[in-house]
Amino acid sequence: MLSSSRADVDPFIVMDVMEAARRAEAAGRHIIHMEVGQPSTPAPSGARAALARAMQTDALGYTVALGLPELRRGIADLYRRWYGLTLDPGRVVVTAGSSAAFLLAFTALFDAGDRVGLGEPGYPSYRQILRALSLTPVGIPTRPEDRFQPRPADLPPDIAGLIVASPANPSGTMLDRAALAGLIGAAADRKIAFVSDEIYHGLHYGDRAVSALEISDDVYVINSFSKYFSMTGWRIGWMVVPKDHIRTIERLAQNMFICPPHASQIAALAALDCVDETEANRAVYAENRALMLDGLPRAGFTRIAPPDGAFYIYADVSDFTDDSRAFAAEILDKAGVAVTPGLDFDPRRGARTLRFSYARSSTDIREGLARLRAFMSARR
């Protein structure tokens, strides 16, 4: 059977690493997971309890396409709590994870053939979703001295859109207010649509992240319950769009998704109030970050940009390899630690980098670092 050229996208390499780790575990090995950006904690207890109650009394059928009105109001209130913003709940769109939000945003903003800029290294699915929609991703090489974030002067010519993430994946670095405002201003001057990926907001270890909505209303902001709220498998996220785009997004959402999962919306609404539990999780990540910043250099991984947020560390491993995929496979095989090759995040330079996730328990992080030290010592 024939297939479309749009379907010819690259694999999400971290998922391949997860599968290799699963096979090793099925064979009886104990693997430390530093590959995937997934909290080891479950959804907040209040979220799980709320869904259990709803399942006893509610059919949990379709909701309206833009999401439960009470959840949209709850998310708008989160912007008041976190950023001091007064946000119209009508601009909040609940989605089936941030992935659905990207599909909606890219479909609403761009025409087939448009060029869309994104920093490299960056989240790999940006590129692949754009390609699947007959759009052209345009990589913007970033530098360690800029903490792997793009600058206004770096923006390529003839782009219709720009995707920025702060905190970023894979580096965990953030843009301060001035830097974010500079990018938004440069995009506005050139009539470039600005998409702000904010799914790691809430996970910071110093100053909080700045939302693009603190600077402009003429942006798309995408977020998710996956990371800070530990709800990856629930597939529930949201986006905030300009007022004049609400109906456009609603029509697309009606036809593409009908609605987000009702059960996940019930849980997400309750999760917004589980502040003590989510902040306790963040404290664990802060401890893990300290462990990684101490332990990775001891293992020999010294060329890193200390992360401001999220739960990743991006390491230059060019002293050890020019094939990060093979190096990651060797680490999994010999050390029993799963890590992600940089090729997932930077197709041009990622053969010389690795991403380490510290989203698991502190016990796992300590064990993983001990294994990495032993492996690197033997390898040298």
C-alpha cells in the first residue's frame, strides 16, 4: 500500500531507548532510567481520588471540545497564582496532552510549505509534527555560551513561526524576562507567529520561569499536566491562544479530537489544588539536580550547562564519542543505565551529546551515578 511523504518522519529515539531498556528488564536486568522525561511519582492523590468518585456517579462521556468550563477556569486561576495574571478562561483550550496542542497550534497558524524556526538542541517532536503537517522545520543552532537558547539575531529569514521552550528540553535552561521579551518583540516586528512551550513551568530551582503571556497576548502558549503534576500517561494539557483564535481552534478541536479525555479532565481539575504534593515532588527534583551536578563530573561528564528548570542535564560527550547512539547503547548494556542520545534533539551536532534525566527517585539517581562512575572508570 502506498504511504504519504508526510509520514516519513524520524523516530523518537528516546522511545527506542525505552524499548531497549524494557527488553533488558524483561531479561531480568535492573535498569536505572535516565532516558525519559517522566516523573516516577503518580498523579497527585487528590486527582486520583476525584476520578474515583466521579467514576461512581458520572458516565464520563464527551465534554465540549475546548474542555470542561470549570477546568478552564481552574487553569486561568493558575496563571493568577503563578504569574499574577488575570486570564480570560475563554482563551484556555484543554487538549489531549501537549502533543494535541502542538497539532492544533501548527494547523491553525501555518499553511503547508511554511518554514518554522526552532532552537537546536530542542524537543524532537516539534520537527516531526511540523513535517507530518507539510511544514518545514528550520533549525536554529544555539550555543553553550547562550545556554542553548536562541537570540533575536539568530532568527532565520523567511520563517512564518518560532517555537521557544523555557525551561528547555534537553538542556533545562531558561530565558529571563528580557531575553524572552527580545525574542517575542523580534518575532512581532517580522510578523512571525510565536509559540511558547511552557510544559516545564513549575519545575524551577531558583527564579521561576517567565510566561510569554506576561509579555504579550499575541502568542500561543502550550502547557501540560504531564511534568509538574506527574500526569504523563493521563494525556491532558492545555493551550492559551489569542482571543480572535478561539473559534478557529474550537473548530479544529471538534473535528480532530472531539474533546480531551473526560476522566483526565476530572483528575486534572483536582490536581490544581494538590500544591503540597506537587511541591514535594519538586523538592525531590532539586535534590536530584544537586546529585547530578556533583556526580556527573565525577564520572567524567564535565561539559554541561547547569539546568535552571525541568529535570534534564545535557552533556557534551565529544571527548568520548562521535556516535551518541552507540555510546548510549554501550552505557545501557554495560552499566545498566538508560540515557538518551543527543541525536534526538540536534540532528546536526547531537552525535556528540547525551541527555540525562533526573526525574526518578533520589535512590535511583544515586545508583545510576555510581554505575556511570564505574562504567566510565573501566572504559578509560
